[in-house]
Amino acid sequence: MELSRSRQLLRDVLAVLVTAIFAFPMFWWALSSIKPISAMFDKDRVVWFDFEPTLINYAVTLFGRSRSQLAIDDGLGMGVAGADSYDSRQSIIDTIIVSVGATGITIVAATLAAYAISRMQFRGRGLYLNWVLGQRFLPPIAIIIPMVTIYKMAGMRDTDNLYMGYIGLIMIYALINLPIALLLMKSFFDDVPKEIDEAAMIDGASRWTTFTRVTLPMVKGGIAASAVLTFVFSWTEFLLSLFLTTDIRTIPVKIQTFVTSTGNEWGFITALGTAAVIPSFIFILLVQRHLVRGLTLGSLKE
């Protein structure tokens, strides 16, 4: 039954209002990143748009400029020195390396495992799936102490070997994201009829050829959806990075260092936080066509 024009208008207005409510914190966060300190900490009123925008927070966090020098040049009166402690360029590089590496490993492992579980019957299949799902219920804080000990004994702390520190963080991110990616990919493979695989193998294709040439292209949406979720989870993870690394500081850990004994550096926090959203946003834009299809795949059954 089609909705009347008035009900359609009401539905659209409600949708816009709900979206605006959820988007407002991001808007305020981004707006605060270009505010001078006088506007951000005005005690008499809430400053919305009546201020002179400044990019000083981005210049310090993203380009390693000296805040005190920029304040003098711009006449902002911000006589606080120190550039190295707020320079976040290396943290951005570290986060990209770890997130991309973890996403690649997770998607490859999850895709292969999900196809095998979806297409092959073996004893204990149901128990195995329940075990995989149970791994997602385990909070990282429950394993953080033994993981720190294991990483130290295995020489995978960045204080012992920087490259092993990257590998160690990538591996633990891949492990914590693997259960959700595997279950998602299995649901996508389940929506592809097994008869398609059987027809390809009857025509002479091997199992591997059937997987790579026939089935895999049909679940590109699922791969995109799983990759986006894995990337976002890795990009925003805080606890494991905080405890397992010292020299390697991902963006969430770097932002935490802006909370100082003299107060919170909200300008730098909002600037780095806003900039940190951009890679995830670009990633989602690149795969949005497959992402929408992947997240809705299986929602309707014929």
C-alpha cells in the first residue's frame, strides 16, 4: 500500500530530524576544531558561528607546527609552547599501517573460512560456529594481561623491535575482528545458491576456480561491508594499542595524551578527531555501492 503524500512528507521530515540528531555531535566536534580558544571557552555564552575561524589546531596536530609561534603570528595570544608532543603525523601513519594490515589479513582469512563453512559439511560445524561467535563476546580487557606477557616473551613489543610491534598489533586486531567478519561473510556465501558452484564444477572447474571465478565476485558487497567494519573497528581501537605498544601510538592513544595535568587540549582533540574521520569516510565512499548491497544482502528471501 502506497503512503499518502502527507505521510510521505511526515516520514521524510522525521528521517531528517533523526539524522540531524545523530549528526549534531559530529558537526559540533568539527566546528570546535576551528574555534579559537576565546570562543571555545567563553563562559558567558555558547559560541556558534560568531567567531573568526582558525586552522591553528590542524596546523599543530597534522603538520607539526609550533603552537606558540602560530599564536604569535596570528595574534591569538596563545603563549603555550611545544610542538613535538602534539605532532600527530606519525600516529596517523601508524594507524593507517595497522588498520590496513589488519583489514587485509582479516578479510582474506574470513573469506576463505566462511566459504569452507558455508559449502562444506563436517562434524562439529555448529559447535565451531558457536565457538567463533563466543570469541566476539570476550572483552579485550579480559585478555590484556596475558597478552602483554605473551608479547613480551615473544619479542613482539615495539620497545624490543619496532617492526614486530607493528606485526603484533596487526595480528591482535585481525584476531579480534575475525569472528564478526567470518560470520558476516558466511551469511553472504549462504545467500549464493550451492547449485551455482555445482554447475561450475560439472563444467570442469576446480573448487578453487569455482571459488575465485564464480562465487567470490557474487559476494563483493559482503567483502566491502566486512572490510569497512573491520577497518573502522581497527581504526578506533584504544585499549589493546595502549597496553601492547609504547612507541607506536595510534590515533585514539595519541588523543588520550592531549589530556594533560593543566587541562584538556580540546582544540587539538577535536582537530585530530575530525581529521581521523576522513580516512574512514573516504574508504566508505569508495565501496559504498557494494557496501549498501552487502549490508542488505539476505534481508529479503524469495
